[in-house]
Amino acid sequence: MKNDKKWLWIVLAIVVIIIGWLGLRWWNRDVVTVKIAPVVVGPIEQVVSASGIVDAPVYELGTKMGGRIKLWLVKEGDLVRKGQLLAEFDNYEQAYNDFLRVEELVKENYVSRQAYDNAKTTFDSSRIIAPNTGIVAKINYDLGETALPGQIAVTVVNYGQSWVEAQIDEIDIGNVKIGDKVKVTSDVYPDEIFDGQIYWIAPLAELRKVGGRVKMDEESYVFPCKIRFLGNHQKLMANMSVNVEIVTKKTEVGIIVPREALISRNDETYVFVINKRNRVRETKLALGIRSYTSVEAVSGVAAGENVAISNVAKLKNFSKVKIEH
């Protein structure tokens, strides 16, 4: 008899365990495993991204008459100032003396203005002067070689006045305006950000250019814009490809929600807020500034609340969730 009771209790225990296990599975039949993230207060920027090219004033210098290079006063890589003498041709001293003599004679009306102009042209063609501050980028003739008339003898680039020319997609142009601040980055310097500001936007759209040329199969329209640098940018050379992020809106104190939490329905945006009993509440948001990773919630949630950021498509209002850590 005792053995019969013992087996009866064992069977009852097994039945209770099975019923409990089935009940637990039934209770958790709609449980969704989710990751969560807190709603925080902080800064947020709305940006428009575009590709760009660094451009700069380039001065390709030579003379109308050309001549044999007698003296180079600079070398490639030198910084030069506006008005600095860069090179002299073999007729420089003679042309200089002739010009001084004619300049005195024209003051006394002994020679014509035409004679003065001819002497000045000859003198100007006997030397090369820097038209602006810049770096000597290339010298095309060695000392003693003859520079051809009208050909480029030396190239000077003014990196101090360089800018970025970017192409803004027509879908984004409505959010961009002159004066917007810009962050310029380059794959060459991945850890550095160069500040800039838009100062010109083209009034007409044009076909997108790739490598400086319009592709025959390219049908998207863009608006070229120009961006001036606001700080040190000497590392960015002319014709270097860059990425630009145009800050169109910004707030320092906003209610920030991760983009992974958002769901859209009927042109409305919702999130699932987690309560203390691990159930979710579907909440409609009014959105403000939107960045690539987060949005500003003007209303709908408060700082400190937690929202689901995974498996949100499986959730329904009041769903029970298991939080994945």
C-alpha cells in the first residue's frame, strides 16, 4: 500500500510539472524578445550628405614673348607672395633698363605712349611675377631652357583661398540654404573634420557629374554649391575628393530616440515603450529634427523611458516582451 501511494505522488508530481510547463508556455506564447534603448536628452543635427571636390585658384603663368630662362628664384613647393619675382629671362636686364629710360622720356613727352606701351610689354615678358599668394605647384622649364610664347612656365596654387564644390541632390535642395554650416571629411584623413560654410548655390539644376564629366546614363539632377573653409584646411589639396555633411537644423537639447525604434503606419510614426511589467505601449510620436541615427521626439515620449529597438515589427500594443541584454 505504501508503495502504491509513493508511485501515486510521483505521478501527481510529474503531472503538475507537465501542466506547469504547458501553462508557462501558454502564458509566454506571445512573448517577443527585444533589445531596448533609453530615450535621452541631448544634441541632434539634421544633415544633408553630398560628395565634393576641393578647388582652388590656380595661376598658370608664362609670357607673351617667351624666351630663355636665365634665373629661377623659386622651386616647386615654395610659398610665394603676391608680386614676388619668380623667374627672369635672359633679356630681363636690358628690358628693365629700356623701360626705365622710356618711362622718363614719356614724362617729358619725348616719346609716344605707344613706345611706352611697347617697352612695358617687353619688360613684363622678360620676367614672371606671382599674381597672388600661393604654392609653386609645378615648374615646366629647367634653367637655360627656352619657354615658348604663351606656354605655361610655372603653376601657382592658392590653397589659402581654396573651397569645396559639392553636388546636392535635387530632393535635398529644399533643406539647404546659403550660410549653412558644413563638415568636410576626406578618406585620406578619416579622423579629421574640416569646418565650412555654404556661400553659393547654383540657381539651376544640372546633370550629376562623375569625375568632372556628365555620364551618358546619369539621369539624376543636382544643384552645385560652393563651400568656404572656416579654419585650417591646408591638408586638403586641389582636386581631392571629399565628403560633405551640411547641417540644415540643429538643437542642443532635444528628446532623442534611436531610429531603430521607429515604425511607420498611415503616415504616422510610432514606438513601443516598455513598462515595468515588461509589456509594451504603442506610442505615436511628433517628430522634429531627424539625423541618420536618431530623431527628435517633440511629443510622445519622455527622457528616461525605454523603447524597443529590435523585433519591433512583431510587437503589438500591450505585447509582453523579454528583454535581451
